[in-house]
Amino acid sequence: MAFKIKTEPEAHLDIQEGIDWYNKQQSGLGRKFHSEVKAYFKNGRRERLPRNVLSVHFPC
């Protein structure tokens, strides 16, 4: 059974803030962070986790 992961608009803003923060620490690091976030969701989808299990917590 295939399913689609939906995120709230606030999550997109949080991810963008994370990208910006990592880029300020080191050029290109935000791209790596974004790749890791995408891989997290892709792996969650592959493992067929229930919708309510997926949550992402980013360090501040």
C-alpha cells in the first residue's frame, strides 16, 4: 500500500530555517541538511511507517 507524507506549512518553514542556519555555519551545509531531511521522509515511506509515527525534531 502506497501512501503520501504530508507536512504542515510550518514544517516547511522550520526546514528552511534549518537550511539557512546550516548554510550560515558552513557554505553548502544546508544542502546536506536538506538531503538528510528528504532521505528521512523517503526511508519512512519505504518502511511504511504509520502516519502518526513520523515526526522530525531539529536541533536549535
